Amino acid sequence: MSKSEFRGSAFYQALDSARASRKLNWKQVAEESGVSASTLTRMAQGKRPDVDSLTALVRWAGLSADAFVRDPSEMNYAAEPLTQITAVLQADPSLPDDGRDAMIDMITAAYTRLRKNSDRK
């Protein structure tokens, strides 16, 4: 049986993106989510949140905790990250068509150039 791993750094980055898109500071995130500011500070330092804080932050940000749990045996069944990113951007009604297309082009170019590929050395 393979061991699942919570990717706390990736979760914190997603929270930071949600915070920035709402134009909030971390104190406001703490107030809105019901999670203490000290918990958010510990997360910024690489600590994992407790289960209640994780639940509150997932709800506040509209995220799925599943996206931050890595199980090596299931890695091949998920959609490619670039596909997921593109789908999310395509579904965002707040982005104008030209802005969305520009973001997708930039992300695709950067992802393609920087991703680790097993046939590249």
C-alpha cells in the first residue's frame, strides 16, 4: 500500500493565490476563514494545518483537499496539470477572452519549457 502525502506548500500557494485575487491581507483571510493568524503564519513556515483549519481554509478558498494529496499509485489517472489549469481559466467568467487567452498562452509556454520530462536529461 502506498503512502499518501499532503503537499502543504502547494496548498499554501493556492491559498495565497485566492488571497491575492480577493485583494486581502492574511489578517483578513484569518477573519473570513475562522482560522487563526498564527496558524496561517505556521503554514507560511512550512507547517501543516490541523484538520479543522484545513477544512475551514478549503471551504474559504473553494478548493478541494484532494488536489493537495499525492498518492503515487493514483498519479497517472488525474488530468494533466496544464489541462486542469486551462480548464479553470476557461471557466472563469471574470476574465475577458483576450486576457484569458494571453494567460493560457503564457502558462502553456512556461509549463512546456520548465516541466520535468522523463525523456529529457
